[in-house]
Amino acid sequence: MKIFSREELNEYSLSLTFDDISLVPREVSRIKSRTEANTQARFLGRQLALPVTSSPMDTVTGIEMAKVLDELGCLGILNRFDSSLDKILSGGEEAKGVHAVSIGINTPDQIVEKLASLGMIICIDTANANNTKVLEKCEEIKNKYDVKVIVGNIANGSTLEDLENAGADAVRIGIGGGSVCTTSIQTGIGIGQVSSILDVYFAKKEKGLKIELIADGGIKNPGDIAKALALGADVVMLGRMLAGTFEAPGEIIKYNDQLWKKYRGSASFGVKMKNEFIEGEETMIPYKGHVVNVINAISDGLRSAMSYMNSFTLEELKSKNSFAVLSNSSFLERLPKK
Ligand code: IMP
């Protein structure tokens, strides 16, 4: 079997996603216990215990989610429709523990100014970062305020330099990969997440850019997070993995003797409430209990991956650079059987 480096994986003839690859340990590990693996990461000038951010979707990140993720050393990005936003803007208690807020292209400048004065990271939440309006908005904010700005999304690195020149500090990578995303079906746009992350990673490297990389969409389990980070992402962004928890906005619904919560795309009918172009699904997912359980499972899985890969730190994990491409039957063999 061929062991692929990141460079070789980037040259692979087909677009690849998380289930197509696996990490290949090739050393005797010095790590005696999982707890020795250090998952800390720096992202946009902040120290995170775990390189996890939450998607600014209205069924994922409300005030509760943002605050609990902050306590757990992750970064929650409040969705721009959240009812707590008014209180945050008035600088009340609500602002504590919320470090990042999403805005739209048409969000008025006084709101941006207020968020900047509170020291918030600003996420310009659009489906396509490669748009003059997005670049102009980013440039305008960066020229006026001393803030960190996240833009998104992109599927390859061809415009990365333009985004950095517009002042973007981080970019969300992923088009068509989100679990409630219908973009690829509606438009034919989008490539596998592994190929997207690699293309952007190498564009950054080749051009010597500083913009930080967020692997966004299609992440289903802790293993996918280990893969995304080993490929070169600085942090991951999660929608479905955090949805359905107690802290996610929305009611718990009992149906057919099972508890559920709603999860929907930002461009779904339920969010837009009108029949304009829809690019997202709405679904119910089984209730998961408190988000701390999800975060602990991610932390355990990532530490274990680092232990297999003989990596005390995430930097070391990135340096290992050995991957396999799985045949479909190899992938199926990896799944637990009933
Ligand atoms: P998930 O973690 O696989 O569920 O993906 C979450 C990501 O899907 C988000 O962070 C967005 O980048 C993307 N996304 C959210 N809503 C939509 C939508 O309505 N259409 C397309 N993509 C979406």
C-alpha cells in the first residue's frame, strides 16, 4: 500500500473526503497515557484547550452553547439571529463568555462597531467568501476597527491571497460538505473536504500567508477531527456534532418515544421563511444530553489519535504527514458490525 504525504494526497486524481483516508502511525509512540497528549491550540490570538469552534447556525450556537463552549476551552460563534444579541450589544452580563459573533453582509455599522468595542471576533457569515461584497465588507471592518475577522466559505485556495489582502484573519473551508447542505445538489459546486483543506493549506504555504484555516462541514466524529487537523486545519467548525445537545437552541421534542431536537441549514426554508433559493435541509436529530459529553468524546478521541501518532502536541501531529487512501471495502471493514 502506498503511504501518501500531504503533498501526494493533494495531487491525488480524485477529490477525497474524510472517509476516503486514514492516518497511518509508523513510529513506536513515546506517549504512555492519552492524558499526556496536549490538545491546546492558538486560534486568532486566543488559547483554546481544544481546537473546536461551533457553527454560527441558529440551531447550533445560541448564548448557552457559546458560554458552555467557552468554559470548556472551545470557541462558540453566536448566530446573528440570536435573541440575546440585543443584550450583548448593550454590554450586559450576556456579553461575558461570548467571544465571537456572526454578522451578515448588511449588518449595520453601529452593530459592528459595538461588537468591535467589546473585543469580539467577527464572523462574516456567507455561503461564498469569493464575492466582492464579502471582501469589501471585510476590508471596511478591518480598516475601521481593531478586530479579528473570519470569512467563508471557500472550497479551494485560488483566492486565498485576495481574502488575506482584504484583511481576513481566518477562513472557513468547505462548500457542499455540510450535513444539511444541498449546495452541491442545487449548483454542482463543491469538492470533498480533504481535498478542499489540502488545496487551501498548500495555497497558504506556497504564498507565505498568515490566514488561519477552519475545516468547516462534514465532520461526523472525533476521527474526522483528527484527520482535519493532521491535514493542516488550525481548528474545526462543527454543526451537527453539537446540534441536538441540551445547550443548542430550540426545544426538546418527544416523538415516537424518542427525544429529538431540530437541526437546520442556515439557507433552509425554516430560516429564510420565504421561497427564495433554498440551499439547506431541515431535520430532527436524537437528543444527546449535555454538550460537555460531546466535547469530552472529541478530546478523548483526539488524544488517542495523537498517542497512536506519537504526537505530544497538535504541531507534532501535523508533522507526521502519513496517510492512506482507503478502498471502499477497507472503509466498510473499519465500521463496527452489529
Ligand atoms: P455539519 O457540521 O456537517 O453539519 O456542517 C456545518 C456547516 O454546514 C456550517 O458550518 C456551514 O458551513 C454549512 N451550512 C450551514 N447551513 C447550510 C445551508 O443551509 N446550506 C449549505 N451549507 C450550510
